[in-house]
Amino acid sequence: MIQGPTVEAHGLPTWAQVISLLTALFLAVLRAVEFFKLPGLYVRLTSDLFFRLIDDGEAMFCHAVLLARNGPVLIQDIGLTLKRKGSRQIAEKLFPIQILQFGEKVKGPALVAEHHFFSSSPLLYLSENSPLRAVYLGVQREYHPRQKRAAQRFTAGVNEIKRKYTQTAGQPLEPETAEQAVGELQVVIENSYREMTGLIQLEAGEYEATVEVRYENPGSKLWRRSGRSRSSISFKVEDQPLAEWKLQLNDLLRLAAKNQLTGSKDLIMYPTFQPIEFAESIGSL
């Protein structure tokens, strides 16, 4: 006699029971994997990077997109470096960047987003799947103290001239005295301009900026896993635009001196330099 497939009391054939069991085990494994999958952080530098001459010297504004996956993360520290790539003519040089302010892009009245700096600390809780368009204001760690002192000497020089030639209200300076004051102010501006431009470290060449973010998983009660994510972006700095950028510092000093001497509040536009030929790397997780 020909026998049919084995059937259990509940009516399901053995092969169907085996498939059902394997499917249940597979789904259980998937749920376990998802349960033990720890949060990670994706980071990517963007081509919005630029340089600006601010009150304290040469600054780099670095932009990045950060995204937490598989759960929230707590950002503990952020490191930023700038490297000038070497060639046959120039040597490779690494510039550690000190981040003074941490912020983000915010919508403003203009067509482009504005910067909102909310802290001098990198500590930040980032929710899962909530992208952060971060902005980091950094300065040359090694040269920033000298650049800051140069700016302070300029301010002190202008204040000294103001103190020296201050007259009683309604009594203008004599022509010869006024001419002498203008001459001394010109010397202060020229000396400060030469000193400040001599301290600027940005040169023509090819560069690479790299950000490294250290984070941990704040939600787990069993363990606290730490991780690091990195991203880099390369760009080019050309001679002529760089020279024009430095020349703008002269106009800034003259306007700053005028505001300081007369008490006026004319708007100061800080010289901004935009590199070219950006190449973004794929961020890491």
C-alpha cells in the first residue's frame, strides 16, 4: 500500500511544523540582534567650510551633518584638524584646531542659514534619526594666542591716541595737533596690519579638514558603549583670492579705529575667505 505524508494529531504535516519552528527561531534571532544592536553616530563634513578674520584673529567655520542611528547618543568630545597636503615644493603641515564655540545652522531672514552658537562645550545629547546641522568655530591652537595679543595691542594703541588727544567737548584739535594724531593712528594701523597678516597661517595649497566625534550610548543599563566617528573634506586655496582676503583686513582696522575713536557704531564686515574645489568624503558610522 502507498502511504501518505505523516500527519500529527493536530492535522499539520511534519515538514510544515519544522518550517514553522525554523521561522519562529529566525524571527527570534532577528529580534535579539535588533535588541543588542547599539546606537552609532554618522558624521559628514560639508562644503560650507570657510575662513574668517574675527576680532581674535584667524578662524575656521566648519559645518557638519550628524545623525544618530539605532538609538540616541551622547556626544562627549569633538576634535578638529586642518592639514596642508605636501608636494614637491611644500612640506605637509598639520594644524590642530581649537574649537571655541559649538552651534548649529538656523533659519533666518536671509536666503542662507545663519549660525547660532549655543555652547563652548561639545557635550550634546542627540536623539535618534534627528539630524543636526552643526557649526564649529575653530582657531589655530598654536597661533591663536599670538593673534589675540596682536588684536589687543591694536586696541590699546588706538585707546592711547584717544586718551592723548582727547579735548574738551566743543573744542576741536588744532590743525597741527590733528595732523599729528592722524599720523600716529596711521602708524598704529600699518604696524598692526603687518603683524596680523604675518600671523595668518592659511597659505595657498591643497588642504584636508578632519573631524572626529567621540560619543557613548546613554540609554543602556547593561553597558555604556563608546564609539568614534570621523569625516574629512578636501579643498583648495588659491594665491590671488587669499591675497585679496588679507587686504580686506586693512579696511577692517581703519573702520574699527574710527568706531573706537569717535564712539560710532558703523557695521564691521569681517573678511571671509571661501576655498574652492571641495571634495566631501563619506561619513563613518
